[in-house]
Amino acid sequence: MIDWKKFKRPLRYLDNEWNVIKKKANIRICLCFPDLYEVGMSNLGFRIIYHLFNEIEDVSCERAFMPYPDFLEYLKKNKIKLFSLETKTSLDEFEVLGFNLNYELNFTNFLTMLDLAGIPLFSSQRKRIIVLGGGISNPEPLSEFVDVFFLGEFEEKIFSFVEILKKYKSKEARLKALSEIEGFYVPSFYIQENSSLKKIYPYASYPLKKVYVKDLNSSYYPQKWLVPYASIVHDRAYVEVARGCPNHCFFCQARCFYYPYREKKIEVVLKQVENIYKFSGYESFTFLSLSLSDYSYIEELLDIAETLFKKKKINFSFPSLRIDSIERFYQKLKKIGKISLTLAPEAATERLRKRINKRIDWRKFWETKDILKKLPLTHIKFYFMFGLPEETEEDLVAIPQLVKTISKRLEKRIHVSINAFVPKPFSYFQNKAMEKEEELLKKKRLLLHLFGKNKKIKVSISPIKKSMLEAIISSADRRVSSVVYKAYLLGARFDGYREFFNWKIWEQAFEEEKIDYHQYLEEKKQPFFWSHIIWDGKIQS
Ligand code: SF4
């Protein structure tokens, strides 16, 4: 019997949330999130797949999350295998473990979870269980550990996946059958030759193609929204109104990852809000889209928000409105209660914004200054980047200047998040070098100095080494599998968390594996290590 009082936030490990699904079925799948419960439960894709698997007859789907270090140590010390939330079944008893691998700095957590469950880490050593990886853009650094990746939006092929599980019983036959279906990538059926991939199983798909949901209106969306008892990062219900983005900012990976741009009809959105409200009781909703201002039915959406706020006191947040669209929506926004506004100009000068293709009309923002002042905003959050290609000192200095001016003129509290630019696969800037560490450190110091101390402005700049690691892993090839493994053995965990991130471990891992990590930070030439994947309708150039 585990004494839960001994652990931080034990509700992370207990089940019985409102709308939890407990089902008996022949095929048992566990969806695993290599981060804490509160982060995983805030991930929309994770929720969609959990509910959708459970909609399928013959399938039961449970969940597992990365345990916090105190509970992790307890499990190890007491030789208890990591178990699922719903039925406390050890992960090694499931047929399939589906991992969300959308964040490179969770890769060592992924290995930790397998190991905690007593499951061999290398795919070649696993006889029965299938480890499926999704949400990843460049899968190569995990090619040794994952049996099959899914490239793109799994909803589209989930039924084919289950059919294969029903039809074939051996792992080998299942993987062979999956590799012939668009979207599935079985890394062991390919070998890396220099920087390209060559298939060794003749029927495996090549090049590999990303799969996407064709029609968002008819695709599955969970309505019996799980309501956690523990607080989570985004403790509200989401209604996705569009997927993809019609803009083309050159640094952006999300645009390519969720390509093409698709919208949900307003009547479908309304129905989903009503149903989620009915089944979950949530009174806080977020309308999700990468760029809400571009949603064709945005006016109608604001009307819905206004009506439901008046009738039922339901709060809505609009996280991705463009700065220059506030004026257009002001009359409606002011009627829907307290809101927070998140704006991402990314660069503070017009010249640099043009260079990165971020289209914002700042004149409009200043024109709306009086309007913004009157809005019932709790705070405004801004996102900026530094270390962007062709950035000058003037661009850098402009960030604190602009934020201070906004804070003064609007008389609002401002949160600013500033991150070093990380060139990501499939983005337009995928071939760019990451700026040298010394330069980035200098720039970070300058930014902090220029911001100074200001009660109304909260600044956060992520550690440079952390961004570097993200850049290295995201554009790495198969050789880096051994580094991820070594870093795991040396104790790397929770690399995405400031308090646990330890660059020395990674440096040692690269050294011991005799791989110079600088090569992944330099400018890249074609073919890239991910060129075998068609992500954006064509092989990226
Ligand atoms: S940064 Fe935002 S607006 Fe620009 S392409 Fe990406 S998702 Fe769209």
C-alpha cells in the first residue's frame, strides 16, 4: 500500500477524474506522456487520442505520465513498475504504448518511463510490446527506441492501426503491415547512409508522408471532457476552431506541422462548447487555433462568447489574436468578462519582422491603445525571440524599449517571454545556423540589463544551453540516439525544467559518444536528416 501523503501532489497518480473511462477490451493500449500529469492533461492531442481509442470496440485505452522525482525514486527503490492511471496496470502488460514525443527535452523522460516499467529501451530487444511514437517532427534521434512512429495527425489512421492489431498477432507482422500504410514509419526497416535514409524492407513506404485530417468538422472531438481533481497547467476546456495556420512566419515549425490550414464551421464549434459544458461543467473555455484572428467565423465566435458569458457566466480566452485585429473586435471583447491577451510580435522592429515574415501592423496597435486600456485585461503576455537571422543591436535594444513604452501607455501588467531562436526542421529557416552561444549570452545579458527592475514588467528568458540542446536534438540524425541513451544513463531527466536541466550531463554524453554537437548548430545543407519525410506537400528545400 503506497502512502500517498509522502509525495508532492499525489493526485497526479490517482484516477477517478470526472468522465474517466474504465473499459474492458481485448486490445489494451496505454497512452503515455513523458512529462508530469498536469502538463500531459493540458495537451489537446493526448486527450483526443485517449477518447478516440476508447470509442473503438475491442480497444481500451489508459494513461500514464512521468512521475515527479520523489515518486520516481520511490518506485525504483521499492521495485514497483510504473503503472497506468486507470487500473494501475504495469506498463509492460499492455499491447501498445503510445508516446507523445512532441518535445525534444522530454526524450530522456520517455526512456525513464520505459525503464521504470521494466521494458527494454531498444526496440530490437522488445519481443511483443509495440512502442508507438507520435507528435514528433524529426524522429531520427529516437529511431533506436521506437518501434513505429506516426507522422502527422493520428485520428486519420487510428482505425487502420487497430485493424492491423486485430489482424496480425506477431510484432513483426504488425510492423510490416503498418510500414506499408501512409503515415507509419518503422525506423528499423531503414538504414542511414551518410545523411540519407535507405529502406531495407522493400515494401516500406518511401519517402514518408505526413497524414492529416481532411475534414475537421467530421473528425472526432472529445465532448465528455476529462475533469482532473489536481490542478493542471491549463485547467479549462478547449475547443479547437481551426488547425494549421494561413500565415508563413519563416521561423515557425507549427505552421508546417499542422499544415494545411483547416477550419471548423461555427455551428460545429457551438455544439462542442455546449456539449463540453454539459458533460464537464467547465466554466472556462479556450478557443484554440494557431491564429484566431484569421478564423473566418471570428465575429460569430465572439457573439457566442458574449451570449454564453451573459447567460451562463462562461469565460472564454482568445490566446492567439493578432495585435492589429484588437480594434476590430473591441466592442465584443469588452463584453465577455476578464480576459488575458497573448501577443507574439517575435521581433520589435519593422525591418526584422519583415525579414522573418511576421506580418503585424503596429500602427493599428497604437491606434487601439485607448481601447486596450479600457479592456478588462488581467495582463498582457508578449513573446519575442532573439538571435534571429540578420538581427542587429538595434533590433535587440528595441525589445525592452517597446515593452516599456507599451507598459507605460497601457498601464497594464506585462509578462514578456523571450527565447533564443532555434532553427527547426521543416520551417523556412530550417537550414539556418543557431547563433553562437557567446553571442546569445551577451545578448541575454544586454536584454536583462535594459529591462532593469520594473514591477509592472515580468521578464523571462530561457537558459541558452537549454535552447541549444533543443536545436541539437531537433535537427539530429540517428547517431544521436546513442547520446540520448548515454545522457539517460548519466541521469538526465526533465531536461525541459530549469531546476533539473543539467548541460554537463549532455556535454559528457556527446564526448563519450565522440559526437561533436556543434555540427547540428551550424548552417545545414541538403539533404537534411529529415528530408525523407514529406511534411508540407513536398520534400522541403
Ligand atoms: S508564428 Fe503563428 S502566425 Fe506565424 S506561421 Fe506560425 S502559427 Fe502562424
